[in-house]
Amino acid sequence: MENKISEEVRKKGQLIFKEGRVEKDLETDKRIHFKVIGETEVHSVIFDKNKNEFSCDCKYSTLKVKECSHILAAKLYMKIK
């Protein structure tokens, strides 16, 4: 799912991360589940360890099949923690 990320999505993801709106919800052997607080709702971001892939339940990610700001924020969170 490594598509080119727009500057708008990049900035939103960085802002979500900087504002502390990402938290690790649950980690299993296969997945890491994150809660990401978006502008209007809380989103579920999942990192699949076996596939090395992220998924998000937001409309942008599911409809456009592109990396959303919520996934970007979770990636930033993983780099820091």
C-alpha cells in the first residue's frame, strides 16, 4: 500500500501524531491495533506483522486504497515508541 502520499495527508498525519491522538490499543503475535482520533471520529488502524501492512477503517483509506493520515500517524508513533 505504498502509494504517493499527498502533502495534505502528510501534514494531517504529522499533526495527529504531534497532538498525541494515537495510542496502541492491543498487540498480539500477528497484529498491532491502534486507536487514532481523527477530526470527527476515532479510527481503527491495524498493522499486520506478517504482511508488513497497515489498514485503516476510514473512508479515505477503504475507498481510495491509499495511505491515510491515520496510518501515517500510527507509523510515526511506531518509530518513536
